[in-house]
Amino acid sequence: MLKIFLASICFFLLSARTSFSQSPTYVVLWFDTEDYVDPIADDAALRIANDLTSLGIQATFKIVGEKARVIEHRGRTDVIQALGRHCIGYHSDWHSIQPVPALNLQHFGFLEGAQEFERRQRPGFEDLSRIFGVTPACYGQPGSSWAPQSNLALRRMGIHVYLDSGNQIGYHDQPIWFGGLLYAYNMGPYQLRADLDHNIPESESFRHFDEATKQLRETGGGLISIYYHPTELVHTEFWDAVNFAQGAVRKRDAWVLPRRRTSEDAERCFQILKRYVEHAKSQPGVQFVTANDLLRIYANPTPPIVDKRTLAQHFSKNITFLSLNSGDLSAADILLQLLDLPAQYVDGPLRRGATSYTAKTIPDFVFASAISDVKSFIETNHYLPSEVFVGSQTLSLADFAATLSSQVLSPGSIRIEQGHLAFEQYVSTDAHKSFSWPIHPPGFAPDELLDMARLQAWTLKPARLR
Ligand SMILES: [Zn+2]
């Protein structure tokens, strides 16, 4: 008995010490594997996959559908097997062939856009699943060609992680839940890499990595994201930039090869990558994770049940997510609890609804009927309404949420309140910058997609490590 007691004390002290001194720093290392033009890129992917396997590191290879098809067609079972020892993600069917996703989806609504995305992207997803024998664990867009409609389509395809490096949406440089997916995106100072082309000395790259891990340790742990393209290690220019720049289309037999590095230079790049991951691996508390692991190390997004007054007080100041000791709630989670609906994921509204209601108060029976209508709408459609009918007039969803909160806080006569959508601040307002990519046509700036992201930010909340 005493022995068991002492053992449990030791275990307790040991785990207390571990968690106190070492908040975990997770590193997700991923490779956008996309160059289907030059076969030498297949060898680069093979080399990287094998190097990492021999270092005992599992990475995530986000593979383009056409890339998977060409390596199969070229008979590269060695490449398929080597990549298959790592986590497989999806990186669109054709990457830079027009219309690329953001261009394609710019003028689509949310629901039709999701269908359109699935129509174009499912074939590559299925080829990848067939060739590698697994369901891809994550998706990330080609270049900056991001679109919010992809979230719904990806969920339908069984993908629950969004892994990439854009800046259209984000919160505090760490993973978020958005659109029902775990987003490792917009990681700011935690998006790192060792420079391949002598611009930043290696010692400097190591120092940046160490600083990032130190900062994460001090703030309870977190994620560092590192990515490369296998093609970068064997070429000095991108396979798509030389063929498809600025919206260009080009017949397959006219595709040109990107300029290659010399074999010595390529070897130098492989060594830089190898030393960088060795350095990362040797740091205390650092653990490499894959896109699949992310769903295990982050707590599932089911919100905690919270006292309604707390939620209503929060909403009457700002409509945005709420982080408590017990967990995180998106604005949509909060609205559902205020409406007494069971916790479930629902998408944001499809349009920006407006308030046309002019009186200052609402009769009880009219508001009660509006509430029951909203509940039925959400249960039926699994997304939030754009506006709420109050008799023949409307309240925007934000004003409805604020009015509902005020009724929770002071039952009695129902006064119209204006809601302030604070979560919109986490969405970029600069479409030109956020969608900058040499493959997009000149001047491409799809404000519509950022507007849609603001609507979908009802679903945004920080992701929390378990
Ligand atoms: Zn790419």
C-alpha cells in the first residue's frame, strides 16, 4: 500500500515538474508537393521523405492530385512508398491551372461555392486517396488562392484540418477553429524555415527557432509551422511561375522546365533542411507532429456549457468568441446556447442581413415567435440566418443576438440593441495583399471572399491544446 502511495506521489511530482518546466512546443513540418512538370522534383520529394524517415521525423506531404497521378504514371512506387511513410495531405487537383480556387469562387455564394469547389477538387482527392491508400489528413490552397467555401466542401470530403500559411484570417499567430476545421494558418512569428539561398545565415535561422520555442514555452505551449516545397530544393525558380504566371494558360506540350540547381547546390539545400530539423528536434520539449496529430493534440471543439448571463454579458459588449477556463465558445456556439439549442457546429450566415425594424421595443409575443423561427431555421439549415424576421420587418443577426442578450440580462420589455461584430477584426481587409500570388491575374483582389470570411467568422475561436 505504502509502495503504491509513494509511487503515486513520485508520479505526481514528476508530472507536475514536467508540465511546469516544459510546456510542449509542437512543430508541424509540411511540404507542398506540387511540381508535376519536372520529374527531378519526384526525386527531391523521395530524398526529403527518406532523410526525415531516417531522422525519425514524420512530416506532412500535401500533394497535388496531378502530381500523384504523374508519379503513378512514371512508375515511381519508390516515391509513393517513401511519402506514404509520412502523413498525406491534399494540395488541390491542379494547383496553378486556371481557374485557381479563389478566382473560381470569387463570385459564388457560400453554398454553391462549396459545391463548385467539391466538383473541381474531389477528383484529385479521390486519386490521392486511391494512390496512397489513405484519406488525406488536411488541405491547403495553392499559393494564396484561399476561399471560405472550401471549408464546407472539405468537411464533406472528410478533411478536418486546414494547413497552410495565408493571412486572410487568424488569431494570435496560433491555430484556430474556423468553418468547422482546425486551421493551422497565419502563424506569424511561428511560421519558420531555414533559408535555402544564403539570405539569412543558418545560425540566425536556429536563433529564430529557439526564440519561438522559448516564447511558446513561456505562454503554455503551442505550435510552430515549417514548410518547404520539394521542388525548391532542386530548382531556382517555381515550376508554375515559368508556365502559368499572371493567369496564363499554356498547352501541355508547350510547358517549360524551371531552371534547375546544380547537383552540388541541391545537395547543399538538402543538408540545410536536414540540419534545421535536427536542430529543431534537439531542442528540449520540442515534438514533431503531423496534420493528423493536430486533431489529437488540440482539444475537440465542443463548447463548454456556460451560464446564460455570462454569455449575454459578453455579447452585449462584443459579439465574438469567448475563452474561459472551461473552454472556448465561438460566437455561433454562444448564440446556440442563448437559444437553448444543443451544441453543434453550424456555418455562419450567407449574407450580411440588415435591420429594417424601426420601433425601439418589440412586443413579447413577436419576439418569442422570432426566437422560435431562428431555432427552426438553424436546426433545418445548419447555418445561421442572415437576418431575423420580426413581423414584416427584420433584425440583422448581430442586432438580434444583442437584443436576445439584453432580454436574458433584464427580462421585461424587449428593447432593440445594436450588436457589435468584434470577430470581424480577425479577417484581413486587404484583398490585394492577402491574395497576392504570381499565378493570379494582375490586380486580383477578391473582396467578396473576405466579406464572406467575415460572415463565417461567427464560427471562429482559438484552438486549445489538450
Ligand atoms: Zn503550392
